[in-house]
Amino acid sequence: MDAAKFLCDAQVDVMSTLELGACLRLLCRQWIDGFIPDDLHLLARLCRLDDGAMGEAWVTLSRFFPVVEAGKRANRFMWIERETIIADLEKRSDEGTKAARKRWDDVKKRQGAIPNGSPMPEAMQDQTRADQTRPEKNSSSEQQTRSDEVRVSTRKKTTKAPSQQACRLAALLKSEILRNKADFRVTLAHDRDWAVTAQRMLDLDKRQPEQIEKLIRWVQHDEFWMSNVLSMNTLREKFDQLELKAGTQAPKAAVHVPLPADYVSASEKILQERSVGGMQ
């Protein structure tokens, strides 16, 4: 972060101390996860504020964190800086890999040139993968063509994109876990995987959205299961077992046991004894 530019910003300059602290916490969370949740209750927990104070602060802070996709917001400046650092690290990794391979090849050549020496074997680990090629990112051109809208990286999709319902269920599980442990680490990859798993539960397992939602809330309120079901995959794997534990299945019909023919209830016995006493 460029402290001078940040503090000299006109909108930052009019922030209250509470709003400034909340803004810095959200920027730090975006740096770690790549985004912040589009949920005012979760944002309040991340900023250590109650819902009322967060609602007042969010009037000012919301313009700093526009929506980038369903359930996610991000600050444009922090997004660009983060992507720049990641690209630089990837570039260094590729350059280091190339340099290491060159040194390896040089050693092999020297070993092969030694008289009566055994050449290095062509082992399986010597069959290296092809060099990675990553497109160069031009931050300046991106800034010229985009305003507050954040550029979302595109990847080749291998599965159907999760529906809004699946994303909502994944977000619910995340919010319930964070309610129990505010600093529990849920990454962008977790969000994506949980939504995919929720979609499979809807499509393949034929679970109803209300059924899944009810079980998520029960699990994260149960003292034992809240620490054992911390992902959508675990919830899917143990779904039937958890439903039985939660008692959400319809109860079995009561078995009627006929009474003996000579059965007399306690109240009937009392009445019989009183009638006999009156006759005497």
C-alpha cells in the first residue's frame, strides 16, 4: 500500500476513525483471500463491529469495494497490486526453473566427458515438463480501459458453473463457520469448491435447497459436529447420517401394543375400592 496516496485521497480524508479502521481491515482481508464477502453481517464480524455500526460505515465504504461477482466484492487498487505481485512471483519461478535445468544439463555434459566415467542415467525424474508460458499483464493499459470495475481472471471451465442457489448455500456454510470462529480461513478456492459440491448435491443427490440449508444451520449449532463438518464435501459425505442425528427425518409410526383383557387402570382400581367401601 502507498500510504501517502491512500491518506491523501479525498474520500479517505473525510473518513471517521471507525470507518478508516474498518477499511484497512477489509483491504487486508482482500489481500489474503482475493476478495471480501458481499454480506453486511459477515463484513461486520470481519471489522469487529455490530450490524448497526457497520451499516452506517458501509455507506462510505461500499464505493471502495464494488461487486465483482455473485457474493464477492473487491477494491480495484488492491486487486491490481495483488495480481501484479502474483504475476511477478510466477515469472521468477519460471526463470528459476529454467536456470536450474540449464545447470542440470551442464552437469550431465561434464559427467559424460570424463574418461571411463559413467554417464548420468536418464531417470524418470529427468523427464521434465515443458516450460510454462504465462501472458504478460499490462497494468497500465488495464487502468486506462477500466474504471472501478475489477478484471476477473478467466479460466477454462471443466464443470458447469454453480447456480446462484449453490453459491448461496456455500456462502451460508461459510457464514455459519465464521459465526463460530471469526478467524477461520476460507479461501477463494474453498468458496469455489463448496459451490461446485453444493451444485452436485442439488443435481446428483437430489437434495432440496431447504433441506441442505436446514442441515447446515443444525450442524454449525451442534457442539460436536460444528468442529467436524467444516467443508461442503464433508457435509455431502455424511448427509444422511447428519439428518438422522438432527432428527429431520420423519419419525417412525408408533407400534400399538394391545392391553391384556383383564387390565385395570389405576384410576379404575380407586373407583372400585371406593364403591366397595360405600356399600360396607
